[in-house]
Amino acid sequence: MDKILRVNTRTNTIRMEDCSEKDKFYGGRAYIARHLLEEVNPMCDPLGRENNLIIAQGLLGDSLVTTAGRCSIGGKSPLTNGVKESNVGGLAGKRMGRLGLKAVLLEDAPEKPDTRVLLVKKDQCELVPTPELKGCVISETFRIVQEKFGKNTGIFCIGPAGEMGMAGASVATLDQTGELVRFAARGGLGAVMGVKGIKAIVFDDAGTPSPPVYDRKALVAANRELVQMLRDDPKTENRREYGTPAIISVCNALGILPTRNFSSGQFEHADAISGETIRDLIIERNGEGKKGVACVQGCVIKCCNVFPDKNGKKIVGTLQYENIGLLGSNCGIGDIDKIAELNNLCNEMGVDAIETGAAIGVAMEAGVFPFGDAEGAKDLINQIGKGTFLGRIIGNGVVVTGKVLNVRRVPATKGQALPAYDPRALKGIGVTYAMSAMGADHTAGNALETAKRINPLGKEDQVEASYRLQVRAAILDSLGVCLFIRPPFVKKPELFARLVNARYGWNWTYSDVQKMGIECLNTEREFNRKAGVSDEQCDVPEFMRCEPLPPNNTVYDIPKEQLNEIWSVQLPEDMF
Amino acid sequence: MDKILRVNTRTNTIRMEDCSEKDKFYGGRAYIARHLLEEVNPMCDPLGRENNLIIAQGLLGDSLVTTAGRCSIGGKSPLTNGVKESNVGGLAGKRMGRLGLKAVLLEDAPEKPDTRVLLVKKDQCELVPTPELKGCVISETFRIVQEKFGKNTGIFCIGPAGEMGMAGASVATLDQTGELVRFAARGGLGAVMGVKGIKAIVFDDAGTPSPPVYDRKALVAANRELVQMLRDDPKTENRREYGTPAIISVCNALGILPTRNFSSGQFEHADAISGETIRDLIIERNGEGKKGVACVQGCVIKCCNVFPDKNGKKIVGTLQYENIGLLGSNCGIGDIDKIAELNNLCNEMGVDAIETGAAIGVAMEAGVFPFGDAEGAKDLINQIGKGTFLGRIIGNGVVVTGKVLNVRRVPATKGQALPAYDPRALKGIGVTYAMSAMGADHTAGNALETAKRINPLGKEDQVEASYRLQVRAAILDSLGVCLFIRPPFVKKPELFARLVNARYGWNWTYSDVQKMGIECLNTEREFNRKAGVSDEQCDVPEFMRCEPLPPNNTVYDIPKEQLNEIWSVQLPEDMF
């Protein structure tokens, strides 16, 4: 995994390079941050010629480590105008790692819109014209691409939203069984891929040898410990059974479940859309329904599901907490079947369900459709795919939607929609939303796990907790493993170093791992500063500072000065 | 002119205050910059409760000085997210000055949209509910307001675009005869007024005494000198005869006339839309047509016109260079009657013709209508008024239009559309576009006047020239006089001090006047920095750095580092 594939999408030049000695120590998210700062003009138009789409494997991406293989996609975001990394499970990252690729860089952009597939095989890389894929929705794209390039390939692709350059566009991939479609959803990276005229990237690893490991025995041993820790963690069982929707009830009880465009933190139909309900329906309806599905091979958590309709036919795989929160309660929709259909429609158009759900919520507040109107919401997502004017507004995300439709209550920071945790009653995640270079992003440092230790309504300890979580997230995103392996790690951070050392033969301690995470955050912040996304822009949405959130009736009250203290937090070197 | 009227548009509290001792030395634009920095949260939503709409008279605003009475309107711009000042002639500023008002501040915003008139009389200020004005176009608004509050009042009002919170919305006023409707057009201040639920502000100065003057004789004498200098300037005669459209031919010859979304600097139909053609048509068609009309009483330049149709009936008053450039050549439209109609439609909807023309150009590039399709352009402006989704896109300006319609060639800096001088062949104005806190704004420092001394295609001396022009503009905008009195002043800058001293009894030298201008620029820059509009965002549009502009086939090549040198330019203290 020491090769870099550079594809100039304008000249169609493809070059395989060796990774520089320095870059070898950086994977996934950390690699993306470095690449952006070193090679991309921070002030460039994210959808112009100067931006790059970067697909980067985490340091453990090609290894047998559980959950490893989550692949980072990055670039300058058309949504936030700053650094963006979004990672995703599925098969493509695994195949890419097996091809020895540390990163694929899509550079420049063709003069005219184009629809091509980048095919990457052991001894062959080429841009294949595929006009037949133009405008295809995601499922159709996968079908045609697999038909043309083989069932066993790993695929990244975009939907019509990405082709139309919409800032809410995502990048899709499949799991190993083809049951799940997963997304590097946030930040509009699908649009960056779209303007480069790349509809899909296909990794065919046929004929490649097993990836190298410095000390297989040590790796197996360390992984075994990790797996055991996960198995011992009660959350793992819960996640396998109920998936991420398990926290619908938790968040509803805390009063942070976004409801009707973040006007309440509790939803009267929370039970009808909860993890428990979903699990029961999957069992009851049977058919194609499934729970406990893994998005990457070798994952022992298996938090995904396949959600079936009343006849047992799959509606969507997978139905996750964030999407239910944004497309469901946030739109006042309490029918889980409808939510699953909306989620599937977002998937088909290739748009981030979080961003799109938030945009629909704002459109509902503007009166385009009433809250609770699932058919209206469907219509809006279909319009995204058709590229109507309204569809383009929604597809460009919540900030553009609020601007065009003249809505003041816009749940976004740095241009990106808030995920499904209202920060007014979970103050720690507000610190992350405000301060992370990624904009509002729960995966950048989700304070939900701190809610039992730290009063979620209080101001104390939130800034430090967020920073700690942000460093952890940066570490995990750079290793290419899942955020859900974080909790057990807290007890044994040196395991990280052991995994990395076993894979590469390095002599890292946990302190080196931590340094990598901190450096990643600093690099991202530096890129943002140069990109004009200044520290001043680090805050929660204005209305959350003055509008109390029922049922706790709290506003977001951590002062900006206190938020800014995050830059001087010092972590103990040996603590995760 | 030492009173400040504070209107809380939420609580309907109206308070008359004395101007602070310090603020007395700041008028118009300089007052706005100070007010924003001192009282408005720089990171606030420009259309939220925390922004203020500021109407501020220049220091000479209530005086007999020629061109004085141009009134500054300001606030945090919904278009640029930074400081905004836009000034305008007409009667309202004069009436406001006569009422002794230095500034009117509209604070906060009502909970629900509202349609009210702020009535300001000698001894009475009130917010009058006027539901009958809801959605009225500008001409209808003036008609109803005059009917209700008197013909002789000075009026500021907004059109449907402002009511709908569109970022391209303007604020309108009438000249003393009611023939001209003039606009504080740039930066979306009409939307700021709209969200405050104020459809119009009416100044009724009946019963007020003449404004105070410290030394009337000295003021008359200084003004006489100024008038003589203007009369001696050949440009004055030219402006009275041909108006600002005189420069269509000049700009076309220089190759800077924006044509088809800034893809060329020359337009094949330039002759058909030139100042000469306009003058000839006004004479030939006769009827309501007029040339040499003044926008403020007492102006000796009189650069405005009333442009009639073939039957002599007024289409629009006035038809200016920028609007012809943006709505005409930039949209590929070479029919002056159609351009006048488009201009009038922009006026009626209450949107900036520059921003809207640029947005239509981008929509044409996206293929919504072909270039040259005047009926298509009309349809778009009508859609603004109707608030259709497409209309709202266009009405929100060129950046939103480019984003939603997926166009890369977007002629804007800091969120605001470029006026009708392509910087690739007039490098000095590119410095202003890039570096001014106002975003792309020709009135912030128009380098056209330097084109004879400084090679417009060269990089040398442009930065210093732009700075000098920016300081001058800040001075004139803070005094409340027209930019067109700048050239004669160059020879006799101390006249500024004499005018100010005669009005107020101060002991200013020109150096004090210059300091005021420089301080104004610095204050604006400081507000922008705090508003997250950082120095990094100071550049020309990306495509202008790589796409050569016919016929000179030059790109914009003043490096960013050289642009940044503007902050260290030192001007001689005694030179204008």
C-alpha cells in the first residue's frame, strides 16, 4: 500500500507513483489533510480545475484488523469551502488496498462534462468512456458497472446529483454482498467527482498477492485482543441487534432528536421509528430483511441492516440513525417505511441523507410542503434527480436552501448541515460542530458517549471532551478503522501502536499515534484558514444561541471565547 | 444633523438620540463602518435579528454643496457577509438631512413578516402598518406611499425582492421631480430592510428650519470654486450630454465591456447601446425623454437621463452604464429598448441591475435561456417578482445562481457580482474588486480614470492607484457627495477641508480628511475580518486568472502577494 495513482482527468494522463517517504506515515484522513495543504490551492473553486478528489486508505486499510478498510474520500468541499474527509466501509476500499494503492488522486477537470469510468486493475489503469451511465441512479450505475467490469470488483460511484455538481452529492460504494450501499456522504465530494467527469471508479484486484504484513503473528494477536474487547463491550451486542437506530430512544429521552427543523428535541412518534421497532419489523417481516450486517468484511460489530417493506422486499440497506433523524423526525415524519423509502431515494440520487433531510426540513419550514408530508419529501428528492430548479436548490444543501427560500433557522455550521444531535441539549457535540474543520459532523467527535459522565446541559468539561473526541476521530479515520472501536480502545490505547507496528515494522508508541491525530487536526485547520474558512466562522447556528429547545428549554450557551479554548487543550500523551 | 433615530423593529420602540461627540466627525460610509464594528455582531446572520440597517447622511449631506445629499445605506450584507455601504442620490437623503438626522438605525426584526412604513416627521416618528403595500412593485409603492403621506416627502422603499429576503435586493428612492428612481442597489440591503418588516421610510420635513451652517459665506465660496472646477472639466459636459453610457464606447475600445458572461471584452453591438445612440434616440424620440437630469438637487453634473420608447413614453429613468453593460452586452443583448425594459423591470422588482444582469448571464451560460434572448431575461426578472424557485435563485445573486446551476465561470468577488469593467484588461479595477471590503464594486475605486496614465494591461502601479482611488471613494462616500466630483478635486484637495470647516466650524486640513478615508477603509476591513471575510478571500474570480479575455487575450496576472501589498501603501498626506 505504497503506491499513489494520479489521474489527470483533463489530459487523461494516468501515473503510478511511489508514496514519498514522509507520506508513508500518514493514511486516510491525515493523508488527505496533508495532500490538500501541499498540493491544492486553498482558495480554489471546489468544483473547478484546481481541486483534487482524493481517495486514501487508512494505515490499517489493507490489513485483517477488524473494521479496517473504511476508506477516506476527501478534497476541498463545495459545501463548506474547507477541508473535507468522509470515510466509508464497503468493498472498494478493500480492493483498492489489495491493489497496493495508498491513494488515488483525481486531478484537474475535463473541459466539458463527461461520463467515464476509471478502471484500476493490477497492471492496467484507464479511463473508459461510459456514456450509457449518464444520469443513472446509483443502483442502475452499480448494475451496469458490474455487468461491464465484473461482479467481484470494488466500486465507487456517483448519482445524478454528483453529475450535476450539487454540493450535497455523495460517493457510493457496495458491501461485499451487494446488499448494502454505503456512502462517503458528507461535504459534497460526489460533486467534486462529478465535475471531473468520473461516474465510477472500479478496482479489480484479480491476480494481486496478499497485502504485505511486517509481523503477521503480532498483528493477529493484537487484532484478537481488539476483537475480544469489542465482544466484551455491551454496546457491540446492542449495535448488532438494533444497529445505530438504537440511539433514537436515547436521543429522544435526552431531548436532542431533531424534530421539525430543529424546533424540538423530542418527537412524539419516536417509538415508531426507533431501533427496537426496526428490529421487530425486520424479524416480523422477514423476507430480505436482515440485522447485524457488516459494512466491511471482518467487522465484528455489524451495525447495519437491510430494512424490508411489508412484503419482505428490501426498501433500503442500511437504515441508520442519522438518516432517520434527519429524514424522519426532523421532517415531522413518523412512518418508518416512508423514512426508509426517502432514505433509499437519497441513495439513488446520490445525495447525503443528512444534508438533504436538513434541507427538506428547511423547505418545510418555508412552506414548500407541510411538516410530516412524506410524499412531498419524496417529490423533493425526486426533483433532485431530475435537476429541476427546486431540486437543485435542495440538492445544494441546507444553507443554499435556507438562503433561497428565505429561512433564518438554518441548522448548519460552516456550510454543512447538523447531524441528528441538537447541540442545545448536548453541549459537547456543539463544540465539535462549531470547532471542527469539517463543519457540523458527528463523526468528527461525537459527545453522545460522554452524556453519562458530563452533564450534557452544562458548560463544564465540554470543550476538553470534544477535543479528546476529535483527536480520537482523527486517529481512527487515519487508520481506516471504524469509530465504533473507540470505546474499548480507551482502556488500552497502546494497542493502536501495536497494530501499526505489526503492519509496518515501526516503533510507534501510543504517543506517536496521538501526535498523528493532533497533527491531522492542525493541518486541517491550517488549510481552512488559508481557504478563508477562518476561526471566526467557528460557532453553532445563530438561532440555537437564542431559541430554547424543548423539552429542556436550553439554548446553546458555551461562549465563543470558551469554544476558542479548544486550541490550547493539552492531552496527556499516553491517554486515548 | 446631529440626531440619531433608533427604531427597534421588533418592539416598535422609537428613540431619538443625540449623536455622540466622537461620531460627529464621521458621516455616511465612515459612520456605517464604525457603527457596524461597534454595535453589530460581525458573525450575525445578515438577515437575522442582530443586523442593523443603517441610513446615514454624509458630513455635507444637508448642505448646499453641489452633489451633496447622496445618502449612504449600510449594514452587514447578505450577499458578501461583510460590511456594505451603498449610496444614492434622490430626495430622501435631502429630506432626512433637513430633519436634522445624521442616521436612522433599524434594529432587530419582527417575529413574523410585516409590511410597515416608518414615518419620520418633525415632531413625530411612527411605524404605520401598511398591509396594502405587501408585494407591491417599486412604482406602485411610491404611488401609494405618496398618496398616503404626501407628494413632497422623501421616500426610501423596497420591492418584492426585498420583502422576500433576496440577497440581490435594493433600496429605491425618487429624485425631486419623481422622474428618476434611483437605487442603493448593491449588497442586498433591500433584503435587510425587508426582514425588518419595513416596506418604506418616509421623511416629511415640513416645518423644519434650514440646516445649520457654521460659516455660510465660506461654504458658498468654497462651493462656488468646486462648481467652477466641475464646469471647467470637459467630462462634465460629456456626462450631461451622454450620461454614464458615454463610456460604453470607451470600455468597448479598451476591451473591458463584459460580454456574454464575461467571455469577451468587446460586444459586436456596442454601437447600438452606446451613450451616443442613447442621446440621439432621446432627442429623436422626444416625448418624455430627457438628458442632463440631476439625481440630487443642486448637482451641476446632471448625468442622468429619462429614456423613452419609440412613442416617446418613458421606459426607464435613468439608464446607466453599468446596467447596460450587465443587462445588455453581458447577456448578449444589443437592443437598447429591450435593455431599458430589463432595467425598468429590475427597478420594479427592487433588485440590483448589476447583480441581476450578472446572474442572468450565468443562467444563460447554464442554458436556461440562450444569450441574446431578451424575452427570456424579462421572464427571469418577472420570476424574481413572483418568487418562483428560479426567480429566487436569480434574485439571490450571481454566486447562488452559479452554485445552483452548476456554472464555474462566476463573475464575483466576496459574493458580489462584478460591475461592467472586466479586470483582465483593466488591472487596476481588479485590485479594487479583489481587495475592497465591499467586494466587487466599481464605486469603491474605479481605475478607469487611470487608463490613460497607467497601462491598463500592465501590472505596475495598479495596486497603489487602486488604494488611492479607494481612499478617495471612502472620503467622498463619507462626505455624502458624488464620486464624479473626484477628478477636479485632485487639483485642490484642501477644498474638502474648507467645505467641512465651513459647515461645522472645525479646523481640518486635507490630511484630516484623508485620515477619515483611510480610517474608514481600515474599520471596514476589521469588521470583515471579524465577520469571517478574511484577507484570503481577497482575489479576482478564479476563471479570470486562467481564461484569456478577447480581444486583448490577457488573463488577470497581478499575483496575490502583490495585491496584498495594498495594506502597506503610504499616501502623501497632502495629496488627494
